[in-house]
Amino acid sequence: MAKARAFLAFDMGAESGRAIVGSFDGARIELQEVHRFSNDPVRIGNTLYWDILRLFYEIKGGLAAALRQYGRSICSLGIDTWGVDFGLLDKSGQLLSNPVHYRDSRTDGMVEEAFKIMPRSEIFRHTGIQIMQINTLYQLLAMKKSNSPLLEIADRLLFIPGLLSYFLTGVQSSDSTAASTSQLYDPVARSWSDPVLQAFEIPRSILPEIVDAGTVVGELLPEVRQETGASDGLKVVTPGGHDTACAVAAVPAQSKDYIFLSCGTWSLMGIETDSPVINDLTADFNFTNEGGVCNTIRLLKNIAGLWPVQECRRAWEREGVHLSYDEITVAASSAPELRSFIDPDDRAFLNPEYMPGAIQEFCKKTKQPVPQSRGEIVRAALEGLALKYRFVADRLETIAGRRLETIHMVGGGIRNRLLCQMAANATKRRVVTGPSEATAVGNTLMQAMAMGEINTLEELREVVRNSFETEVFEPADSSVWDEAYARFVEMLEAQQGA
């Protein structure tokens, strides 16, 4: 066995962050978590912020822990996070304010305001990105509408992975995968979209240099080395700053006839293409063309994912009821099947004060039986998510013009085997799950590519197949789910017409 090289991945999600070391021997990779921490947004007044300084503190703690265990065998580190959110720096490079959370209410109504400036069709034509109020464009528009003084003094905008990397290296940049989530980026030209920037009066100078995923950004600042015990020469790589780009890189597929489904707080469902697909069909379906690793495009749909379940658990904990996700899933398994379900992407679930009540109110509003028990509430969320998977998968087939028989499901959500089987049943497709730590796998292996250990995306995915087992869920009960899907589509149409 060849001497393993180690790569340190910081995988930052909406619920938590982890420092994970990937040991790579040239053929297989093994992961070891060395540090875990919660990611707790903070509300001050009416604004919801990310606690970015605490996250950086935890990154330094994770780096120190990894170095104590692995020493000089760690040759690089990389950070992946969620998309769209950003921090602003002044001319001296100082952070002006904590980044605002994408679920903050400041973007309420901003999509409609944006269409007064540039028509929806034009925004999509220039950016190829799904219209969602959380996108960077609408966050900046909200700041302009409120006459935020930060925009007057800001010298640089950095997305969250680039901001954390800047804290480590002093280098200001953004990789293309993070930039592509902003609705400020032209995926055809692979640069910032001048028509969008001009229409919304966003100075191009505020935006950072764009680099490819798998680029060595720089090395640790002296003060970071001193604080963490790192030696000279440890590289900082942008592995694909957007976590979904890393997750899709680690899909263990051998052909292109599949749908990927990265499942966590969000579910990202799509296909991989060689170039953006920007046309009337993808505009009508409101799909998104996000940058992938190795110059690929992730043509996908953002779906709210396990967020409603996570928020139900958090709400019950506030009431003094402490349930593990396994306990919640067992309760959902025992609840009546396909009695009530939600549309996880309805605006009612973006950031309600009390998620269980929001689910009950949605079912009441849509004239479905109102779930009462915790198991019934969670089952309504999971079945609605599975039915939304079919809704999106069918449209992906229409765009692709071919049958896509298999769904490759990766991420932490695959630990919920009930959801995996529901996904197979609802979509009438084979669901192949694994790896659960796809984002960390993609992060570490993209670092290996940056360091010359891997040459192509195909080689990277061969390493994934060598390293992790998968599980297959075959569809069942198709007639029951077909009937439920018909009700689900009718519900969506009624909601759109309301």
C-alpha cells in the first residue's frame, strides 16, 4: 500500500460544520472526522445573521486538531459551504458586518421588485439560475432598497467559502461553483454578467476574481500558522466552494444516464451537462445551471429537502421533547401512509416561527386531513418531499430527452432509509444511495486533484467506487403512489392559481 497523503476538508452546512481528514493512497480514500461543531445563526433585532467569526474560530480549532493527529501528512485544506450568502470587506480588508442568513426576511418581495428592473426572462437568459428570493441578486437589491450604508463603503464581496478562505490566506477570490449560485454570473461566458450588474447598478469592481474549482488559492497566513501549529507549505485549495459541487463530484456513477440527488437540509436534484441549458423549457421549469467541478454544469432544481423535519425537531426540543432523528423516523414509519403531504417548497416553510404548526396549517389550507401526532407531521413532510422528487425527475427527463432510470442519492439524508424507499416508490426509479459523506469525499478528492494526485473527474469517481459501498432501493407500491402523485400535482396547480 502506498504511503497515504492527507487532505483536510471543512464541510459547512446549515446545521453544523465538520473537519474531516481524507487519507488517500492513490486508489482508495478513508475519512476520519476530527472536529464537529454546530452552526447556529443569531438573530439581532429583526435580522438573522451567520456567526461567521465563531465559524472561523471552529475552523482553526479543527485545523489544530487535525495537525495534532496527522501532522505533516496533511498537505492541503479546503472549505465548502452553502451558496448565495456573502460578506462585505472595506478597502483595508476588514469585515464590515456579519453575513446575513439567506432565510432572513429582507428579501421578501424582492423578486417582484427585481422584475420591475429587468424582466424575469432576461434575468434567466443572462444567468441561467433558478429564480429564488434567497439568491445574492435579491439580497443586494434588498440592501439597495433599504439604503444600506454598507454598500457605500464596501470594497469587496466574498461568498462564504471565499470569505473563510480569505481569513486563512489573505487572498480574495471566489471559485466558479460559488459564484454561479449568485444570479450575478454568466455560466456561458464563465464571468460576471455585465447586463445584470448594469441593470441593478452593482459595481463590477466589488466582485472578486473567479477561479476554477480545484485551484490552489494560497498558503496560511503567519498568524494562523502560529495559532494552529501549522508549518510552512500547507496549501489552501478551493475544492468547489459550493457544497453541492463537491457532493456531485463524489457521485459514483459510470454513465451519464442518471439523476443525482444530494440530500440534506436542501435537496439538489439534477443532471450533469457539458454546457449550460438555457432555453424556454428550463426557464418555464425554473431550473438552475450551477457551475460544477472540472468545467461541468449541474442542471438542477433546489428543493427544500429535510429542512422541515429539522425544524420540527428543533421546535419540539424547545418544548422539552428531545428526539433523535432515528426516533422521529420510527414515528413517521408508524403513521398512516399517503394521507396528507406538503409541498416542501411552499413559501410557508421558508422560515416559519413554528414548523409543526406550519405543516398543519398547510394541510388544512389545502383541504387535506390535518396531521396530529409528531409521526404524522413528519410523514407529511417526507412524503411531500418524495413526491416533489418525482415532479422534478419527470421534468429532468423532458429536458434531457431520454429516460433516466437511476437516481444516485448522496449526502446525510440517505441515512433516512424511509425517505430513500419513499423516493424510489414515488419516482418509480431505482435509487442507489451512497456515499453519505459525499461532500467531504468530493472536497478531499478535489484537493487531491489540485495537488496532482488525480487527473480527471472519471478517475475521481473511480476512487469513490473503490472506497464506498452503495445500497439499492427498488420502487414498490407504484399504483398507490401514482394516485398520490395525481393528488400532489393537483395540489400544486391549485396553489399556483391561488
